[in-house]
Amino acid sequence: MKTPFASKFVSTIVLGSSLCLSAVRAQAAPWLALGPYGGDARSFAADPHDPTHIYLGTATGFIYDSVDTGRTWRRLARLGKHDDLVLDHIIVDPLNSKHVLVSAWMLNRPDGGLYESNDSGLTWASPDELKGQSIRALTISPTDPHLLIAGTLKGVYRSTDSGAHWTLISPEGSTEIHEIESVAIDPNDPKKIFAGTWHLPWRTVDGGATWVNITEKDGIHDDSDIFSIIIDPHQPQTVYASACSGIYKSVNGGFRFERTRADQLGLDHMAIRTRKLMQDPTRPSVVFAGTTEGLWRTLDAGNHWMRMTANNVIVNDVYVDPASPDHVLIATDRAGVLVSTDDGVTFHDANAGFSARQVTSFANDAQHPATVYAGVVNDKDSGGVFMSLDGGVRWQQQSAGLNGRDVYSLAVTADDSVLAGTSHGIFKLNNGAWSASGNVFAKPQEAMPKVVAKPVARPGAKLALKSTVAVKTKAAGSISLDAAVYALVANGQTVYAGTSQGLYQSTLNGQQWTAVSTLQMPETRFVASEKAMVAVAGLRRLSLSVDSGKTFDTVSLPDAITQVTALSVDSTGNIWVGGREGLYYSTDYGLTWKTLRNLYVTRVTGIYFDAVGNQVLVTSEGTTLTFAAHLPDYKVTYIDTGWDLRFVRPVGTHLIGATNYDGVVVQPVMVDTAKAE
């Protein structure tokens, strides 16, 4: 029986070609982040009062949490306004679990800060005292919950009031005690503090009044970056430190260190960085070492080590469940969160709800609109291509055969073949695995003359033989295309590939490729095609063909454009070009350029002609708005997606967008539940 509200719009998800969510206006509803799950995970912290509640820090400024001990994740908030904010340390106040502190630093510049939440991570503020500092380390005293130590590029800071105020306790302007990478507080005496720098560790026993350098004479090799320091809470005289030169152990409170026997399995190799040491809270002799070549474990306090994962796993943090020490989480580069329930013997991914992928390409099947593909970069074997059969709601990795290549472009051809343009060549999906896409020829096929005998009838004469010229095609030598493939565009059975070695063309759905010699453009970054029109562009060049690529003419870019960032062609023959300076279109094959009267947009990241909706979709950097220019009257509407997007694409009745670093987001669509039943 239907309720009185059955015909109203309600919040619901319909799996298939559309994802639906109620709103008074669909454009006002927030877009939903739906994967592909995984990416770079940086840090963990558990609520001391509830070990099932775990926080997760990322390299994009987002913080997540889990209320089921890391099986599923929820995106809480973005800290700050930057998408390269690295959250490496999280502290949950043992006196007030709603009070959470996060240290942050930024890639490629000395910036960051301390962020504070008083509502379990829903909202955040940045206190003034450490604002803008690159904070690389943060810890809390095991015996004094009000005492925290932070390590920044400038030195060591202390707070005695749960992070409200901070004091520099290392010598100001010191040329030695700076660029702090790790800190640790003695569990028995909070005045005893260790600080690891980018060049050896330091120790104070008087709360920072004096500092002593721990050098090679104390057992640690010179020029060692100290990534992690831990002190055994049961035996504080036992101190572990990890460095680029190996893992060290002290049994006299850090006055003398010895390198552990990690060299047995190569753990002290100079190429390996041990980013995180984590002691089992219930078994002091068990220590995990998260390295750039996998997770290692010792069962005998560092005498022997064993690798627990593959060597291509980069581990940033380790969490051991105090209620169940067989339950281990690791935060990794590329693969996200991995979980073990057998003390680290085996791992599987635990990324549901967590997405930090850099999606750079997208394609969908015209015959099956709910089947879509997304290509990612920088994730090696954990990335490649992801496929969704329900319009982007759920994803599964489909990358066998790509061998860790970045995917820059995707296309579905007229015969439903799926092509991927990668950092090294073009690949085709066959039976769930990728292989090189057909033969590639350096030049178009050439006509070669050959004399053949052909019978010709002459009046009043017998049949005679006449020498004629017949055409025999001879292909140039097949080559291996190892170029970066920036663009793949399918137009009927023809597919165009824009590469770092110029434009290539296939007239057989990607089974065979030839270089387009009529185009003089050594690097082709952008390709757009509708009907017989083909537009191609490099960063500062634009060419146009109106005969399906047989001939090309150079077209002048809009005067204001200094570098092309996006390109499209619509069904009426208009060319659309975007750059940092704005969006331009031409109705006369590039002779003149115009801007839309009611659209002022800069830093264009994506332009796409939606043939079904007869509209041009535009995204730009620094705004959460997606613009749609409707043809033929060029009326502009906009959607506030809530996300800074690289591009948007139509999928069935809704749009799907690619974020800069946080995977795919899907537009909610209005649905009448009475009709949906």
C-alpha cells in the first residue's frame, strides 16, 4: 500500500544506468563520490574509548573515518583548501574523543598547519600558532594527555594544554635541530623526548632545555633520515628508530643504538625507506615495519625480520587492533587500505568508501550506457582501468596486461572494443586482459605501380593483351608505438589517437594503425571529431580537417589563448577551445573566435560535446560549477557539483565527473518513487 508521500521525491539509489537522489532542484543536490576505491592512504588513529572507530588521513587533505574497525570508510571533511595537503599524523584526545588534532604538510612547498576538530572530525579549524608550518610529526604523551609534541621544518614544539598553545623547545634558528620527521615521548618521563631529523636524531632529558645529537659514535650511521621512533611502553629503555640506513634498536634509553639484523632479508638496503614502526600493543616483541618495499615483521624484538607483503607495496602507516592483535591495517600508496585478520600473513583491500584516485580518462558503451570505464594515473599495478556495470556506482579493476602503465585516454569503438591510450602505447581489452592494439605503421600505405596483363577487346580484332597499371598496396614496416597516447576518439569505425609522436588513425576499430602524414604536428595532445570534421591540437597549435583526416589546415588559436587545455567539436561544426584565459568557440572553421555572452570562465579543464543532450559541457579549475552551453541558442546553465572537476560526461540520464584526486563523482537525479517501485 502506498503512503500519502509515495509520489514525492525521496533519497534513494537505483542501480543501473542512473543514480537517483531527491532534491527540489537536482542541480542543488551534492554529487556523490563513488570510487574507484583506493589510492594513497597516509595515516591511522583510533578512538581510545572505541577501537572500532578509526580515522584515516590522506594525501589530498581529506579525512575519513570508519566505525567498523576499518572495513568501510566515510568521507568526513576536507582540511584546508588545498588538494595536496598530506595528513600524516592524527591524535584523538584520550580525555575527549570528539577532540581530534591532525598535522599537515604540503607537497613541493614548506606549508601546512595544525587542524583541530571538536565534533569528531565533521568540522575543522586551524589554530594560529602553527598555521602555515609544515608539520611532519605529532605525538601525545602516554602519561600526560595534555602534553603533545610536534615536529616541523623549523624545529620541535610542545603544547601542555591539549594543542591550544605551542612553544618552540628546540633552539630557535638552529642549523641542526630542524626538519623534524619523527618525535617520541618517554612513557615514564615526559621530559625525555626524541626528535628525528632529515639528518640523524636528537635527544633531550630535560624537556628541551638541552639537546644531544645521536651520531655514528652512538651507533647510527651518518646522514640517516630518521623516519620513525617508538619507545616500548613496557620497557622504556628499549627504543627503535628507522632510517634510510636501516632499523636501529637501543636497550639503554637511546644512549647507544645497534642496527637490527634486518640485513638478513635486505631490509637495510639503501633503496628501502622504513616509513613507520609500530609495536604490537599486547606483544612487545612483535614490531611491524612499514617500508617502501612492503610490510615487515619481527617476532623477537628485531633479531629477525620477515616480509609480510609483496615488495611493491609502499606502506605509510600500520595499525594493530589492541582488542584483536591479529587484525592489522596498513595505509599504502596507490592500494589504499589493506587489512589482515591473521596477524599480517595475508592481506586484502579494505577501501569501501575511500577513494583517492586521479581519474584522467573516461569512456562508456553507447549500446550499454551503464557500462563505463575510468582510467587513472600514478597508481601503477593498483591502477590502470576500472570498469563499472551500473553507471559508476560500483567499480572493479580491469588492468591485467597494462603492467602498471598510466592511462591517459579511453574509447569504446563501433564494434564495442575498448581501447586504452597509455603512457606507453595503445592497448585493447580482450577477454578481461589488455594487449597491444593491432599493427602500427610508421606511414600510410603507399600505392605501388605494377604492370599486369588485362584482356582488352578491339573492334575487328582478336583479344589482345594491354599493359595497364593496377594498384597494389604495400604497407610500411610495422613499428612498436611506445608513445604517450593523450587522446582516443572514436567516430564510426574510425579511431583517432593523439600521441607524443603525432596523430594516428585506425579505420578498423583499432585493429590496425597508421600515422597521419598529412598533419604536421609532432605532438598531438587533443583530438575531437564529429562527422567528417577532425580537430587536433598541441599545447600551442590547432589544425582542422573537414574530410575525415585526409587533409589538414592550420588554424589560428584565439589571440588570448597561450596554451590549449581542452578541445571539442559539436554537431553543427563549431570548434571549441579552452585555456587558462577562458572558453572560445568558432562558427567559421577557426577564422574568427567568440566567447559566450553569459559565460565568463577561466582555467578551463574540460570541454565535451554531449550529442544526446545537444549541449557542450565545460569544467574549470578553482570552481565547483559545471557549465552547459545548449545548442543551437547557446543558452548557458550551470550545476554546482560541490567538486572541482577535471571533466564531466553524460551516462544515461545523469552526469558523471572526474575529480582531481578523489575519484569519480556521480550526479544525483530526481526520481519519483511511485514510478520507481
